Amino acid sequence: MLGNSTLPEGLKLTRKTNVFDAETVPKGLLKAHQIALGTWGLLRVLDGELRFVLESSGESRVLRAGEAQVVEPGVSHHVELGPDARFFIEFHRPDA
């Protein structure tokens, strides 16, 4: 799962967040959380770097500007931001 930046086929973008940085990131993203079942996330880093961490294994990946990470539904994770990190998250659902 880590390193995956390609969403499964058949998903449609439903919304995306505002751009967040170290001062505006919602506190809930910094602790264990998960995306609802049936919804996929795509975390996109615009500037700086952040660490994406899987809660179940502690496995992590550092993402830098221009990189993305797929977030599977129901997978508990959190992010750790570098001081210059800017990012947003897209949410995708099956195209019914």
C-alpha cells in the first residue's frame, strides 16, 4: 500500500479539501483516523514534505512536493508534517 499513488479504476472525484500547512492542518489528521468505507483518498503534497504513517504496522513513507499517496478506505493512519509542508486530500468514490 505505501508508495501507491494510483487509484483503482472506476472511481470518481467527489471532493477535495482546502490546502493545509503546519498551522492550518486539522488536528484529527495528526492522530489515528481513517476514511469511510467506500471512499478512497489521494493525499497530494504541494510543498515541503510529510510522513504518512500506517497505524497497524507503524510503516511510514515520506512524501515530498509533487508526490501522492493513496489512502484506502478503513485503513487507520496519520500524517506528520514538516515545517514547510503544504498538501490537500482528494476523495474518490465508485462511479455509480
